[in-house]
Amino acid sequence: MMKKEFKAESKRLLDLMINSIYTHKEIFLREIISNASDAIDKLCYLGLTDDKVGIKRDEFEIKLILDKENRLLTVSDNGIGMSQEELENNLGVIASSGSLKFRQQVEGDESADTDIIGQFGVGFYSAFMVADEITVITRKYGEEQGWKWQSSGVEGYTVEPCDKETVGTDVIMHIKPDTEEEKDEYSQYLREYPLYKLVKKYSDYIRFPIRMRMPHPKLKEGCPEDKPEYEEVFEWETLNSMVPLWQRKKADVTQEEYNEFYQQRFADTEPPLSVITVSAEGAVTYKALLFIPEKAPLRYYSEEFEGGLQLYSAGVMIMDKCKELLPECFNFVRGVVESPDLNLNISRELLQHDRQLKLIGANLEKKVKGELERLLRDDREKYESFWQSFGRQIKLSAMDNYGEKKELLQDLMLFYSSTEKKLVTLKEYVERMKEGQKYIYFASGDTVDGVDHIPQTELLKERGMEILYFTDKADEFLSDVLQKYQDKPFRSATDGDLELPGEEEKKEKDEQQYKEAFAFLKETLAGKVDEVKASARLKTHPVCLSSGEGVTFEMEKYFKAAQPELGLKAKRILEINVDHPAFLAFEAARLTDPERAKKYAEIFYNQAQLIAGLPIDDPTAYTDLLCSLWQ
């Protein structure tokens, strides 16, 4: 029998198929199973008009058959099969797709319940990544003669008649021997459980049952009860689910089913916080099933974490983590999207970035935000649980790309309120603002309790002003990006000027009265403080530090830890409570004992540093200084 050569173009394409187009060897099984599903779909369609087909819908199946001894893996279907001519055209000419032609034929036929997957005609050849020889035995519906196609790769192929009792196709792959570098590189495709996992991963929702003989332990007959012995038996099992959960009506699915699906599919020990179902028709048709997790997974905030949704087309998983379907700010969302409208590339591994994908992504973004807004409005406890896990991601995303997503995300943010003693939104804060209040005031620190005792907040609290507590290191950077909310600018409680009514008048009066005292302090603390002034905001504390415009103290602390080489430092303004006994003691010493007054000045500065959460230069010297005043 004469071996037929592939055309020169086909040789080059086949070599490309084997070595370049597919990045993962394991997808060969997805491609072969998809071809089998297409063949069955074609016969199903024919059965709509031909009573002679004689196969019921529930009798169609795809079988995986292992012959470990001879290193053979067979994928068998009872679909439409191929004639000699089709074998020559479909397998002898690479990239000639019978599925594409069939798809074109039935297009517009509303009665055609088909789900044809293949369209490029190259997926079959992916099997050469794991097989050194492929044999195809097939018999077309309506014909008595079977045919055998055989090839070892680019050298060519043979076609000859053969006997086959039933209609359909058997793809028999002789699995390559393992390499020295990787002992189980190919042999894994000759074992039941690795194949089972591949079917579940890529072909779980193929519409027809995929069956394989699976091993099970069975108690040996006649063995004593106190010494049970087991033997391994093989039984046919259906490996795939066939009907995906997202294709069922929402009313027909229980919360328990959603929970089970989510926990199994995405390996979470907890049920999801919320479930989002989407069914869209129009410019693009798709279905989606999305889950908002209860808690952030391990390493969520590390570079190792990879977000993205599972993408399906015609029941076949195209991508495990398609990042393009949701923005980075919602990368915590898990779920699946299935659409028949996607333009796939030749390997079905990557998606061409087309209009359909962008439309789906834009719609899902709105759906996720809408669900979070619903939780915030209707189930505050649940939302606060979500915020505990993913709030930092929302804030970081709002800052990314110069605030590109801040309008999308700002209404989802929560901050602790000084007056409400709980988490509140920016909208809630603005709605409660005092008449004439110009700014959204905030104060920063490591903890709520720590921020609550910051001296700079005393005047604001006295006047009943609500303060947002920033306890995340990202918060002050966030306020810089947001700049304002509903035309209300953000202002730190540690800013030099809070612009409160009556504040300036008191400061001017005190500064004029104690002009010489402030000059003495500034001279004594030269190089440490940029300015000394009277404070209108302090009530019970003697001193505090405020920052000028630009870098704040919290920013300074962050950059000192993250990028110390930058040497960024906030401006230091020493504010003095002229009504405090400590200042009055300083003033008395200044007039009678200047050296003692200098010690007071150093103590004021160090106290202000500690209150601001900043390290003092020399703790030992500070304690010695305090002790010297007792002498």
C-alpha cells in the first residue's frame, strides 16, 4: 500500500502544530473529544429528518479506552463517521474543517440543536504531541465500508478499507515513550485518573456522556470477614457532568447546589458570600455564573495570585483564567462565562481580543458593582465581611493608573467614623456634614484606638465634626488620588490649617502675645522643626506636630520603610497650646532660666514626635533630659 504525502504546506503546518501552536500537551484530549462531539452532533441533526438513523439521543456516547500494555489510548464515538473522501479531505489536508462546513450549512436553521465546536480543522493533529502514531478507523452513516487512516506524522499517511461493524470513529493513539528528563511525561495519558481530571477540566460540559472504565476496590468472594481481601475491578463510568449549572434556570438551582459547585470548582472551604447569574442576548450572547468569595484566599495580595474567569465555548473550556473578562479591581471574583459568539484563535488556547470579549467584560463589571452595591444597601453585615477581605484591593485599584477606576469604586469604600463608631461610606459622611463644612476631615494612624487619641482631632470633635479614621497605609495615598468626593475635598486633621471658623483669630492673637516664646522655640529646635505656631485645635494636650502641604507623616513612615533611599520627609510644624500648664512652665523658665527652657523645648519636640507616631532621635538622651528636670 502506497503511503501518501502531506502537501508541502501541510507538512509545515503539521510541524507547527506539534511544536508551536499548543502550549500544553494535555489539551490534545480536549481536541479529540471535541471532534467526537461534533461527529455526534452531526448525526443528531441528521436524525431530525432521517428516521433510519436508529440511534436515540440518550444512546450517543464518547468512550475512552486504555490498552496500557500496548500504550494505546482510543477515543471512540458513535457519531456520523467519515467516508474515504472525507478522510482524505479532513485528515489529509491540514486545516480543512468538516465541522466548519457543516456549521455553515445549518446556519439559520432554527431546528438544528447543534453545538459544533471545531472550525479550523487542526485540533486533531494536536494528538501528535503525545502520540508517535495515530490510527483512525471510521465508518460513515449510510455506508457499509469502513476505512482506516494511519500516520506517524510529517512523513505522510495511508488510507485503506477495513471492516467496522458500527457507524462512528475510533481515534487510536500510540502514546510516545517517556523521556529521560521527565519520567511520566507521556505515560500519564495511559492512566485512568489523569485522564479523568483532564475530562473534568476541559470537557466536563460536552453534551454527550464521556465514559471510561474506572478502577474500584471490590471485596473478594469467599474471604473471611476478619481478614478482608480486595481486588481491583473496572466499571464503566460517565466522567463528565454534561449539563453545566449556569445553563440551568436560576429558579431550578438551589443555593446548596451553587455552594457545592463553587466550593468544588474553586477549592474553597467556605461557601460564597454572593452569587451572580447572567444570561445575555443581543450584541453578544453569553451566560455567566459568578461568585464573590467570603474570604480572601492565601497569597491573595501577593504577586503569585492570578485572577480571571473560566471561559467556555460550546461546553469546552477555552481558558482557565481569562483576565480580560473583569477589571483588576474585581479580580477576587470567581466564576465561569460561556459564549458561542467568541472569535477563537487556531489553538483555542488564547482568545483574540475582540469586540465580543470587551462587551462581555464591560457588562460583567457593571453586574459585579451592582451586586456589591446591593449588599452594601441591603445586607450591611455581609458587605462589611466582604470589605474586611477585599477592601484593600478596592482601594489599591482606585489608585492604579492615576485613578482610572476611582469613579467606579469610590461609592464602595468604607472608613471608620469618629461619631458613628462604625464603618461608613463617603456618601453617608457627606450627607451628615455640618452646615458650612468645606472638607471631608480624616486622621491617620495604625489603629482606630490610636487615631481616636490624636491631639489634632480635639477641636474637630469639640465642634461635632465627623472624622474618618484612616488605618490602612494606603488610605492617605488614596485621598490624594480621589482629591474630593461630591466636590468636597479631603483634608487631614494634621494639616497646618483646618480652616475652621474662629481658628485664625485665636492663633493670630496667641502668636502675637507669645511672639518671643515662639522665636525662642524655633531657634532652639533649628533643623528639627520648620515652623512654630500657636494652636487653636489643641485642648488637653500641650503640643502636636502638623504637616505642611505635600508629604504627610503617614506617607513619610511608608516611604521610610518601603523606599528609604528617597529620603522623603514631611514638613514639621510644631503647634503649641498656649493655655496648657506645660507651656506656661516653659514661658516662666524662658524668662528666668533659659537653659531650663531649652530642655522644655526639646521635650516638647520629642513629645510631638511620639504623638505623631514618629521615632525620636535618641530615646536615652530623651529620658536623661526628663530626669534632669527633677534635679
